[in-house]
Amino acid sequence: MKKTCFSTMINAPKEKVWNVLWGDQTYGAWTSVFSEGSRAITDWQEGSKVVFSSADGGGMYSVIEKKIPNDFISFKHLGEVKDGQELPIDEKTQSWSGATENYTLTQVGETTELSVEMDISEDHQQYFNDTFPKALEKVKELAEG
């Protein structure tokens, strides 16, 4: 696993950026860059489970490790979901189970710096290097629109 950071500056207050990231109407819009039909099934409370799911019912389940509204959220990824069902942890899953994904929003004058730090396995590094900046661009577009 390698810690990787992505960030962007957004011309909007951090409250608006937060709502774009985790709002029911906008979450699927910016995450469609990863998988069309993406959704997050959760109550967004610290300590709660999150199922990150694609349109086909695949994805992963995680837990919200820490949440400071409008400032920070940390996910700890636990296991895989297939056909809407949580799978037991196997050898493949064990290689990334426990990986974290942290979102930090910092107000800088009239803009918000959105930083994402995540643990990425070597075999997914290129995919996220190519795709995550596009997702952040979509967040920016939605928050500034």
C-alpha cells in the first residue's frame, strides 16, 4: 500500500463542497467517474458502516472512522461487496482491508482546498492517478455551478 494524495482548489465555501461530496443528489454525479451508478449506503455518522456500491451491486464496505462535519471524514475500507452481499475477507481482500481514505476541507479565503489522502495498492495506483483528478474536477464543477 502506498499513501497517495490528490487535491484541488474550489471556488466555493467548504460547507458547499462537503454537501457536494456526501449529498444524495451529488455523490453519484462525481463518483460516476469511477463507476456509473455509484452510490453510498450509510447514515453518514461516525462509526457507521458505508457500502460503496456500483450499479451492478459490486463494491466495498467500510466504516466511518472519524467525522468532523464540513472539515474531515475518514473511511476505513474493510471488505468487498458482490451482488449486494458482503463477502468474507479472503486473501485478495486481506491485501487492502484496513486501507484508509481521508477527505480534508480547508477554507482559504473565498476558496476551499479539498485534499484526499488514500492508501492504494500498487496494482490500482495507475487507475487512481488517472481517475481521481477527474473525480475532483467533477466535485469542483458541481460546487462552483
